[in-house]
Amino acid sequence: MEKLIKLADLASLSRGQVRENFKNYMNPGLCTLLGLLDLDKLYVRAEGVYVWDPEGNRYLDFLGGFGSLNLGHNHPRILAALEQVSTMPNLLQASMGMAASTLAHNLAQITPGKLNNTFFCNSGAEAVEGAIKLARIATGRTRIISCKSGFHGKTLGSLSVTGREKYQKGFEPLLPDCSMVSFCGLNELEEQLKTRDVAGFIVEPIQGEGGIIVPEQGYLKEVEVLCRRYGALLIVDEIQTGLGRTGKMFAVEHDNVEPDILCLAKSLGGGIMPIGAVITTQEIWNKAYGGIEKCLLHTSTFGGNTWAAAAGIATLEVIYEEDLSARAAELGDYLMSGLRSLQEKYPIIADVRGRGLLVGIEFEQPAKGVLAKVAGAVNKLSAEYLGAMVAGVLLNQYKIITAYTLNNPNVIRLEPPLIVTKEQLDVVLQAMEEIFEKNRSLLGFGLSSSKTMFAGLFRKK
């Protein structure tokens, strides 16, 4: 048998060794992509809003695990919670979980409207899968409507309602009876719902991977009205927006919306444990899974395990005790104000949008005509990957971690932990100003980043 790498050896692995293991045994294409812009850093320690590399350099994490780190890295309250339950049975499915039932109770107290019954799983994609199944069995209908440019995951069911063909191509046929409407397209939605065969409409309160797209005020409330009118269930995907991120505990509270089904994951595990949740009303739960005959139709081996549920309980305690929702609202306004001031100065910034500490920065599209002919491939590269280029500069020159949004790579997201400070926001704003002062045009950015890409192709291990 080949020699195994032991857990004790992790601390001594070099960046090159990690890169080779990733390339050879995981995802070689992703390894190459990360290496092109020198994003394949090695990090060895994390605390709060910071991570450190082996040389002791400190980085600000403004990606926040794509919304999984509302409490930051390795929050002591979450670690203490895991220690508190460390001697309890973690996986004992032939029983009623003490921690899981407690977390379900707590979620019923804080979620909007009549949401009451929770099914626990392990990820956001699993939560969406559970919501689709729940809507179909509870209504007896089959059709699921979702939004173009929306993102709900990449498992087969969640992929069927994710609004980007790039991720769907090659996996067809997807789930039948799934169709899409424009985000904020109320007339389109009503035309679909009029057939009265729609089981559910799934929607993000803010499209995250679509480019941090915030709907106009009242859109979600109108969606709720339409779903009620035509008997479809309103499924709200709060996987990225929930748990204080947008300035309220749940983003739908900005519109006083009461979903029929709510999907949670990401930060519910406190940034440490994987956990997802599908929450619905007693009425819908009983239609779907009520009674002995139907109670085991949807299950999960690891769903609701003690460690994950304990992390969820502690997460809710921290969010409420530290009032992180209000903190996100206040600091989000401060960050947006600073970014909009930069937008006024630098035309390369096409738009700044978001809510709370979920913020997107969209960049200008490449110029046409003479510039396009002169710039050639560099201009084309910039158009598709400018978000990644900005993220690369922020990381390599300013030690700030960000990323572009999956369905709109021309947008970078700023999604720091909700425990971030105003001083840390100022560091990012100052870095942004310096970057755009040096690179006032898309072409300039492309040329600058192309040098980094070229170096990345030949970087030594």
C-alpha cells in the first residue's frame, strides 16, 4: 500500500505539495484556474475575519465562505458548543435527537409566519432538493418555477432550478416540469401560475451568484400574493441571505413575506459544521409526511447530527446576543456609501448594489469599436474575468480575500463576517481606491492581470 499522509503531517506540507495533491487527486482544472491569478494560497490558521499563511502574513477574509462565515472563522462559542456535546451520541438515528429537536424548536420561534416543522440535512443544495420534493408531494403537482440567473445548487434537482445553462449543459435531461421566469418578472410569473399546476416557485430574496441583484421593494410581497392566488407554494432560498446577512434575521422580513417553505444552510453551522434545513408549516408538513406511513419518505443519515445541531443552537444565540443583524445593517450602509463614492470617481465601476453586508461591485463592459480591435484578446479576457482579476489584485497586493459571483463573473462580492469592524471596512475601501487609481480602464486591468496570468503558468512549485 502507498504511504498515507498522516494528520500530524498537515502542518509540514508545502504549498507545492498541496497543489500537487489537489491537481492529481481532486480537480486539476480548478487547480490551474486558481493558479493563473495566484489565488492558490496556502492558509494555516484562521480566527475571526483573518486567516494566515505559513509565512505569518495576515489576510482579511471578505469572501466569508460564500456566506457561511457570518460569525467569522473558528468562533469560540461554536467551538465551546462542540466541546459541550462531545461525549453525547452524534449519530444515533433510531432515536429522537436532543440537539436537533432543540434547534428545530428555536427555528420555529424565529422564522417568519407559520413556519414550524424542520427537516435537517447537510448543505444548501440538499435543502433545495428537500424543498422541491416537499412542494411536489404536499400539492400533488409537479411543476417548479424558478428565476433566470438564480442559483440554488449543483445537485441534479437543485441544478434543474439554477438559472445558468453553463452548469446544466452536459447533465440533461434534468428534472422534468421545471421552467424559469425573469427575476422581478411578475407578469411572466403570473402567466406560469395561471395553469394551476405549479407545485412551487423558488426564489432568492437577493440573487447572490446572479451578481448581488436586489429586487425592487414589494416584489417578494407580490410574489407571495400570486402564489396564494394560484395555489403554488412559495419557496424562499435564504441559504446565503439568512441569519442576519442583509440587516434582518431573514431577508424576506424586509418585505414582511411569509414563505411556505424556507431553505437555510451555510452560516447555520457557525462556520464550522455543515448543516442545512428545510422549514415549513405544520399544515404542509402533515400533507407531505404526516403519519406513520409517510414519515420516512425523506431522510438523511447525517442530517440533524448532534454536533451540527449544537453548532446551530450556539449560532442563533450569538447572532441574537450580539445583535449581528443590526450590525450588518449599520456597517453595510457604511460600506455601500464608501463604494458609491468610489463609483463616482472611477468609471470602471459600473454599479454598486446590495443590502447589509452582502455587496456586489459590477465593472464596465469592454468598449467596442477601436478599443476592441486594439485590445484584442486582452479586452475579451477582461470582459469575462475582470471580477477574478480584481480579486487577484486584492489578494496578492493587499491581502484581501474576495471572489466573483458564479452566474455573473463581472461582479465581485464583498461578504465579510458580520463581526467585521468599521476599521477593517476602511482597509478594503482604501485598497479599492488605490487599485482603481492605478487601473482606471478595463484594458489597463486586463494588461496588468495578464502579466500575473503569464507568470502563473510558469510559477515554480
